[in-house]
Amino acid sequence: MSSSGVSNAESASTATFVTALVFNAAVFGIELGIFTLVRPFFPAIYQPRTYIPPKSRRAAELTKNFILWPWAVFTANYHDIRTKVGMDAYFFVRFLRMMVRILVPIWLISWIVLLPITSVHSSSGLTGLDRFTFGNVPKNQQSRYAAHLILTWIFTIWIWWNIRYEMKHFVITRQRWLIEPDNASSAMASTVLITGVPRNYLSESALCNLFSHLPGGVRKVWLNRDLKEMPDLYERRQKAAKKLESAETNLMNTAVKLHNKKLKAEAKAAKKSGNTDRRTSTDTANNDGRPLTDPSVIDAEQGDISLAEKLVPKNKRPTHRLPPFSWLPFSLPLVGKKVDSIEWARQELAETNEALREARRRLARDVATTSSLPEPGTNHPDALKPDPGTSQTYPPLNSAFILFNKQIAAHMAAQVLTHHMPYRMAAKNVGVAPEDVIWGNLNMNPYEVRVRTAISWGITIGLVILWAFPVAFIGAVSNVHSLCATYSWLAWLCDLPAVIVGIISGILPPALLAVLNMLLPIILRLLARFEGVTQRTTIELSLMSRYFLFLVFNSFLIVTLSSGIIASLPQLLNNPSSIPSLLATYLPKASNFFLTYIILQGLSGTASGFLQVVPLVLYYVKLFILGSTPRSIYQIKYTLRSVAWGTLFPSITLLVVITVAYSIISPIINGLSMATFFLFYHMYKYLFLWQLDGQKTGETGGLFFPRAIQHLFVGLYLQQVCLAALFFLAQDQNGHPSAVPEGALMVVLIAFTAFFHMIINNSYGPLTHFLPLTLAEMTHGAKDPNVAAAAQELDDQASFKDVRTSDVEKKTARKRTSPSGSVDSTSGKAKGAATAIEDAERGRAASAKPGAPGVERTEEQESSIRGVDEDAGPKDFYHPASVEPQPIIWLPRDPLGLGEAEERAIREAGIKVSTKDARMDGKGHVDIEGPPPESDAD
């Protein structure tokens, strides 16, 4: 019974494969058909890049003929992704294109050569898809393994050539991108983030002097500081602004609805009394879309009562509860003080604005102090923490951003050995976007970072291992025929209809595996952040490695083990030392699961990627539930979706590993994978050209691509190790080893692959991050005749500038448009600043004495100091809490004129407000005609 059951299990692999193929093909056809029909009617979902981005980055309409969209996608130029979306998206699509180029000859040759060799005149008894696997070679014709060996060498060399070709293209393209004017002229291109700064260099002047040896010198230094209460004040202001917008819009909506209700009541009363003229006039007043001109409304606005109080009773005004405890970040229902949301938000904004204004002035004083005074004297110059006895309100932390006058200087600073003690100023990052910075991790001790890294990776490896148990169960379900043949208590599974069994073994496991793999990235991201990384893009790069490790271990190795050896579980329990040989022996049988997995990804995955059901539904759900204010509507309608590279790339490279590992063992997978990557290539080309966006703040310049190449090497190693084991374990009809020479040559190929891998890493690795000196003349700031003239002009201005504002940096604004503002921080300007600080210090000392006559003078000096947000120089790498302005309250205009009345009241309270490009109709629905008012301010 057992042997016949195993035979049935082996023959059933074809039925499972066919079931998965038919099901996924049906899903593919249905979803693409729906996409063809609905695409023209939902441009916000299917081609938002035709109107949302700036004109230079917009895409042309996909096609006016709704049937010919496949041809439009096929003929689209993927090179446009680089200029319109970004380097990360471009190299992702190019990686898919590379895999298509790799797999086309592998598919054709392997099907022509290996399928006949493994299936013709074979007496092994295997049926179905197992006839075309490595294990079906007849015992008496073991010489056929020579074909597998030769093709392995040929395919490996072909993959080597593609890797070298693509890495060369990557390095050249990335270096061109680094020196392109649009990128190179930004502050981030010439800025280096340095962590682990020792105590004697915790001043702007000390760091400026240290890096002045590099070409062009330093333009600006931002010391990261302990801002204490400022981030909390900033967050309070942001929440208050959001609350005020929501409450004011809610108030207007309530007023419109109450007014409409009143009009309906009046119309009904007029109809009963026969006064139809009054009904007509009130209907016109309600629907003409203009503010009401009823005399009573005007009188109410001019009297003691406001228009809001006239239109909305006090008990109808928006309210909310405050948290019962100050440390609680959220409120609780029925607990806490109940306040009027509008009045509370206005008061909160006024308080936080004033508090931030004073804090920023004190910060400017500290910055001026450390920008002009000499290096601080200390008994512990190499300590990694600031002097606890400092008199600064906001003492510096052990990290800084340094902006150089020349781009090449920033790349040199990131590579040079900076300090003579271990871990001091050793971690340096160039090309950091301000929005990409994780400010909370900028003060971490380098030793603490290493301990956290070890803990983080230990937890990661533990999760990878523990996650194997549910994944192993899924793999066992995929081989349900062997389960019911091996264990009698599961024999009822084999009695189910063939279609049901096919669904259980062919469709359910891949779907469960895909869902399971979605749960882990959240934890892995938190672990990467726990390490103390300073950039969000670094978290994604770390996640790419962690998640790939997880996928290879659980979605490939564990599934292979659980699916391939489940029928031999009793042998495994009796002889655990046989795990390596069992892996090699049953590896071919596990290929059926991956065939169905490839089909699921290629057909259903591609069709779902085109149809985008979830974004389509979420778009309208968000508009209905969250689209209550002009700002929320703008974010829903005019914000492009983006991708999470840390999870997207590993999901693709997992398919690469599976394909390469099984390309010789089960060559049928080559054709399926080629079709899958071909469909993926065109799907993602369409998505990035017409739907998705690559945010500049999260742009790494394509650094995910080299890691994806490393994943390709993992696939090569797994393939070669498995083939070597299979060759060494192969036996002829007499039970003697029959493919030892082939196994030995596979060992040689493994060594050659490792050598090639090392050569690629050593040759292209140093070129992936930094610019070489040979391109120095082409970098930003290399040839600028205005640099010297600008520096001289700034020095001349410093000689007669008022001492109260001499600490202001005379450099470019937040987004610098010219490189001509270079200046040495030790110039006469800084010396002028020192005079102001000395005067302020004398005033502080005088005020410290009770009854001293210098108190009034000190307060006058304090009030005259300008905050860092009022500084005319670059503010790119100040903490947002220290420079970001108050969000402009964005309200809609409404038919009752309440929006304009509230705008005047808010402005009288000293709060920035605008009603531009936002309106509310007669039914209380909000819509917008332009971007938020901050866009005009920028």
C-alpha cells in the first residue's frame, strides 16, 4: 500500500502543476481583462504620473486606444525611468531586464538538451513532471550526466559575463548621476554626516579647521544638539495645526448642513402657506455657490456675535478630550478635560509658536558661540560625550553635518582616516538627504552601536530559525500525496476529488507562504533601526539583506527539505546524520512546489500588479473617510505611491535564487521563470513610468542593485553545491558511484565562482559609493570663478555689519541654487560674531548678580538675537524643530462666508492661514484646485 501510494504521489505532481497553471492563467486573463476595461476611467490610479509630477517628470498618456495598451507598454523606453523616477527604480527594472536576457538562452538550450536526456528511454519509473528532473537519468546510462555538467559550466560563464557587464554599467551610470547638475548642486551631494565626534571637536570652528585641509574647504557645519524640549514643542505645533484645520472644516460643514436644514424647513413652511416666491429665493441662495447676502448674516458679522456663533450653536461646535495625564500621547474616551477644539488649537499654536521662537533664539546663541570660539579645553579630549559642565542651553551631541564647497571634498572626507583613536569619527555618510535622517539615532556611542548590531543580528537569526516551523508545515502541505501515502491517518486526503487535492497542494501553500512572508518585514525594520542607523534608506538596505536571508532559508531551503523528504521522515528520525544526502537525493522532487510558486508569481502576481485592486479601493475609501480637509484631500489625490525597496528586491531575488538553483536539476523551471521575469519587467516598467514615484529623499542612487547581484551569487552557490552533492551521490545499476568526475569538476566550478565573486567585489565595490579623483574636474564646485569673489564680498560685509546680526551666516537659502557662496568659517565674519558673543557673555555675567545694573541691557540683547530659522544661510541640516515654519492653516471657502470669517479670526491671533485653492460646496463637500499654500511660500 505504501509503495503504490508513493507512486500515486509522484504521478500526481503533473495534476497539481496543471491545476495551478489553469487557475493562475484564469486569474491572469480575468484581471487583465478588467484592467483593460477600467483603466481609462480611473487615471488617478492607472496613470497619475501624467498630471501629478512636475512637467519635466510627467509621462505621456499611455494610449487613447484602450485595447492597445500592451503594445504601448512593450514599446516604452525603460531608460526614461532614470530621469523621471530615479536611479533605484531604474536599476530595479534593469535587473529584471538582465534576468530576461540571462534566462532566454538558458531556457532554449536546457529544454532542447536536458529534457530529452532526462526523459528518453528512462526506466526509473518516474512519471509526470518528475520525468524531466535530474533524478530520472537511467542507472545504466549515467554518462548522460556529462550534459548536465557541460551546461552548468556554460550557463555559469554566461551569468558571469552578465554580472560583469551590468556592474560596469552600474558604476558608470551612478557616477554620471552623482555629477549631474541637478543632483550635484544640491546641499546633500556635498554634505557628509559624521558620527562619533570626540569632545574636543564638538564645535563648528574645530570641525571646520579639521576639514579645511580638503579641496575648497568647509562651507557650513551643523552640530547636532540636544534640543531638549524643542522636538516636543514642534510635534505639539504640528498636531495643533492639523487639529485646527480639521475642526474649522468640521465647523463649516456643520454650518452648511444646518443652513440647508433651515432652508428646507422654510421651504416646507412656505409651501404649506402657498408662498412659492420665498421658496424660489431661498433655493437660489442655497445653490448659487456664493456667500449669502442676507442682511441678518451681515449684521451678525458686524455685531457682537461672530458669524460662527450665529450659524452653529455652541453645543454643535467640534470638541475633543485632552489626555488625562501629560505623559499620555493620546486621549481616552469619557476621560479627561473636554475642550473646544478650535479655541484649544488656536491657543496651542500661539503658545508653541512663541516657545519655539524663544528656543530658536537660544539655539542661535549657542551656535554662534561654538562657531567663533576656539576649540574647547577639556581634560578628556577624546571622550564621545559633550562636557557635562557646558554653559550652553542646547549642548552639542557627538555627530555633525559638514557641507563642503566642492563635491569631491565631501567624497574624500567620507573615505579619509579622520582621527587617531578607535571609532572616533569613523562612521561617515555622504549624500544624506535631510528628510532621510533619523534624528533620534545621531547621538549613539560607537561602542553601543556595535553591541546593538550584534543583538539585532542575533534576534534576526533567531527569528529566521523559529519562522522555519510554520514554513515547514506549508511545505509539507504542498506534498499532500506523500503525506497521505506515508501516514495512514491522513489517507483520507487521497480520497478527496483530484481538483480539491490539486488546490490544497498546488494553490494553497504558495498563497500561505506569500502571506506569511508579509509579516516579518515590520519586525526586521525595527531591528535595523535598533542598531542605531542614521538613515531610513540604510534601514531599507539592511532590511534587504535580512529579509533575503529569511526568504532563502525559509522559503527555499526549509521548503525544499519539508517538501522533498516528507515521505522519508521515518528514515530521517532514525538516522539524522543523513540530512545532507537526503537533501541532495530529494531535491529534484521538491521542484514541483517551486514550479507552482513561479506560476503564481508570474501570472497572478503580474495581473494583480496591473489591476491594483487594493490601491483602487483604498483611494476611494480614504477620500470618503479621511478626505475631510483640503490638505488630506491633496495628500490622497496628488501624492504618488512609492515602493519599499527593502522587501520588493528580496522577493524578486528569491525567484532568481530558485531559478538558478533548479535550472539544471529541473529545467522546466527555466521557461516558466523566463516568462515570469518578462512579465515582471513590463509590469514594473509600466508601474514606474505611469503610476509609482521614486522619492528624492529616499534615493540611494541605485545601491540596491549591487546587493541584488550578491543575491544572484547565492543562487549560483546553491546550484553548484547541490549539483556537486547529486553527482557524488549518483550510483549506477551496480550501486557504485558513477559521476565522481562530474562532482569533482563541480567543486572546481565552485572555486572559480568564488574567485570571480571576489574579483567583482574587489574591482567594483570601491566604485559603488564614492567619486574618484579622475572625475574631480567634473564635480560640483570644481570650476567656479565666483567662489573667491563671493568670499571676499562676504568678508567686506562682515567688517561693517551690525554686531547684533554678525552671527548670521551669509550663505544660500535652504535649497541652494549657486555654489558661489563659499566662505571660510574662520574669516572676519566669524570674528565679528565673537564680539557679539563676548558682549552677550558680559551681559549674562552682570545679570547673574542680584541687583546688577546690566539686566535691562541683557534682555535687550537677548530679544535682538535672531533665531536659526531667521538665518539667511543654509538651513538644510538643522533639526526640523529648529527651523521649520508653522504650517499654514489651509481652510476652504464656503457658500456662507464662514471660511473667510474664520480666516480673519485666525490671522488676528497671529497664526498663518489661507483659503486659497480650496472650496466647500453647498452640500459640505470639500475639493481643491491647487497645492497647499506652503508650496507657494517655497
